[in-house]
Amino acid sequence: MDGLISLLLFAGFFYFMMRFGCGAHMHGGHGKHGDKHGADVKHVDPVCGMQITPEEGYGKMHDSRLYRFCSRNCLDRFEASPENYIKKEVEVVS
């Protein structure tokens, strides 16, 4: 009987940890709490202006900032002359 109670306690603890603790991170459990890294956040391609979700397209780090691109063509154009597109983006924000 003591073995059964121990097993049930362990199973309950295991379920709790997988549901709310460390296991919640395994399948994006904390990605849907309304933070800025959720799927509803859009990135704007600095080359063509298209909106892209974080799961789409290509990413490139430039000057400690992540830029997202809708296609390999836009990424290649950015890599050839990033200063053209970064200035364009800064002008839009200002």
C-alpha cells in the first residue's frame, strides 16, 4: 500500500512539473502569454516592406539587431548593401 501511495504522489508531482514547471517550456508553453515574441507579432522586411511572422522567411543579425526577410532575394539585396535599407527604415520610423 505504501508503494502505491508513493507512486501516486510521484505521478502527481511529475504531472504538475510537466504542466506548469520546466516541462511547460518544451512545446512553447510560455510563448502564448502575450509577450512580444508570439506568432501575432509581425516583422517588416526592410527591403520590400512585407510583414513577416517570426516563423517565416529568413533572419539576419546586423549591428546587434535581427532583421527578417520574406525571401532569399530580399536577404541577398540587403547583404549587398545594408546601409541602403537601414537608412530607409530609420526614415520611416522618424
